Amino acid sequence: MMSILDPQQTHREAKIRYLDADFQVIREGDFVRCAATGKPIPLTALRYWDVGRQQPFGSAEAAFGERVRSSP
């Protein structure tokens, strides 16, 4: 029997659509992965993303570093 409090059901990766100054949850989950580091970012802590590339970042430094690396 499945329980809503079952710890195995938590920590699921979410699917997000990143918008200007907001995001939309496409698939429910607890976190997304930083595009630069691969580390999980809890949705409650998600503050940085690239709308054009649809990528989340764990920090401003990670977002800026990825932007610099991907610039021609």
C-alpha cells in the first residue's frame, strides 16, 4: 500500500517551464538539477534560471559561469 508519507516517494525530480520572473511546474517534484553542477536544487530555493535555454542554476555564480562558457 502506498502512503503519502512514504519517504521513497519524496525527492522526485520536477519538470519545470522557466518563464520571465516565474516558473511553471509541468511535473510535480521536489527539486531540479543545476545545469552547471548537476546538484539538486529544492524548488523552494530555486532563484536562478535561463529562460532561453530552459536551464536552472543553483546560484548566480553558476548561471554566470555557464553563460560565459557557452558564449562564442
